[in-house]
Amino acid sequence: MSIKEKLKQNPGLKKLALYLLMPRHQARPRAWVRLFVNPFIHKKGKGSLIRRRTRMDVLPFNTFTLGDYSTIEDFATVNNGMGAVVIGHHVRVGIGNVLIGPVRIGDNVILAQNIVLSGLNHGYTDPNVPIAQQPCSTGEIVVEADCWIGANSVITAGVTIGRHSVVAGGSVVTKNVPPYTIVAGNPARPIRQYQPSSGTWEKI
């Protein structure tokens, strides 16, 4: 049985481990975790860069990977507390982006500015319990290779953006996007799709 499985089965031990890893009521790891643990567990590829003013709320019990020649720009936030964050090669995570795992991003993806990808949902169904105290659920967000996500977009939990697709700026994506499709709006809807027979992007 792995250490992670043992912690899940022992609430007291799990509470102690979380206290040692991060301050109570906080989402970010303690300094000793950032300095002496994460660098040996999480993977950064060749030529990758995390800007100095990026907030890296990554913990050792879930995966964080940044591929070769990928960049996370200033004022972005990355949080893997509820699920892995895996970023491929040659990816640009723009200024002010928020990535809350589970999130998986393929190669050659462009994320513009102020985008939110949150694989986390807060429970709310019991009106007698504050939402902050209700169980959370997760659904992995997948952005396949060669996509472009426009500024100020929101991608909700469990959504897959198909290969070489475009999300127009300001869109809220609540459903899967097929490959080679442009979506726009709130909620986002397909507006164009690539047609191999004609070699053009046609209106839907």
C-alpha cells in the first residue's frame, strides 16, 4: 500500500500530513516544501521557464509537470492540490492565467491572458452546510495539442478541447469541443469547423 493510500485511510494522519505541508486554511505549500521537496518531485523540461511572479501552489502528493520550452508567465496561479497539472512542450501559459487541477495541456498550446481552467467544483447541495465546508468534486480538463484559448475565457471541469481548436476570447466552455473547431460565447457554441474536403474553415 502506498503512502498516499495510507493517508487516505487514516484521517488523523492525513490531517497531520496536510498541516506539515501547508498552513491551515491555506492553499499554498509551506516554504520548506517549495524549496526542498517540490524541486525533486515535480518535473520541469529543458528550456522551460516559470516567471518569478507566478504563484505556484503545487504540493508533492499530486503531479506537476512543465514540458520542454514551455513558459508560465507572471501573475499566473497553478494549483495541483485537487489533481495533477500536466503541461506539454512548447506551451505558453499567459499572464494572469489560473490552472486548478486536474488539468492536462498538450503540446504547442497557446493560453492568452486571464484564462481560468478549473477542474474543481465546490459542493452546494446541502443548504444547511456552508458551501466552503461541503465536499468538492473534480473533473479533468484536457486541452489537446495545437489549441489556442483566447483571453478571459473560462474552461469548466470535465471539458475536453479537441486538437487544433480555438476558443474565442471571453468564452465560457461548459461542453466538449470537437477537434478543428472554433467556439465562442457564453455558453460557448461552435461557429466554424475545418472541412478537410475543401481545406476551409466553414460556418456551422
